[in-house]
Amino acid sequence: MDGDITNTGTLESLKGLGISTVYNCAAVVKHYAAGDELEKINVEGVSNLVEFCRSDNARLIHISTVSVSGMISRARKKVRSLTRGLCTLDRKLKTSMC
């Protein structure tokens, strides 16, 4: 189904339809985004899906990307966990990279 996970009205219209499982692969996967695009879709949108699934007793299967689990340094072949220090926020340009 096509829809906008940031629009709670879309999800409200699906309540009571007997949906038992929701597969979510909606995301902004680019590393740079203007404004609040990353948070709006990747955080608020997923939160909307969680609330929908809770209210309708549906199972949520969330598909993510490998970039959220860490990075491998080519020189050291060592896995580095993604931490707050590795994410940057450029407040002047209102973009974030993570």
C-alpha cells in the first residue's frame, strides 16, 4: 500500500481493517537532508506506525539500513559503533548528517 507515514490521517483510515502485520521500509536514507526531513520521516513517521500497530494490535516489521549499525574503517578493518560524536548537525545550514 502506498501512503505517507507522517500523515496520521492515513493511518487512522486503516484502523479496524484487520491488518495483522505492517512492513515498514519507508525512510530517508541519504546522509544529508535539509531541515527536519530526516527526523520527520525516520523518527516521527516510524513513531506513527508504532502507535498504529499498538492500537490495532498489529505486528510491526521494521526494515532498516546497514548504515545505522556502524561503520568499518577500511584502514583498520575495525567496526565502529555509530555514536552521537559521529553524527553531526549543521545548525547554520539546517542539515543533519548521520
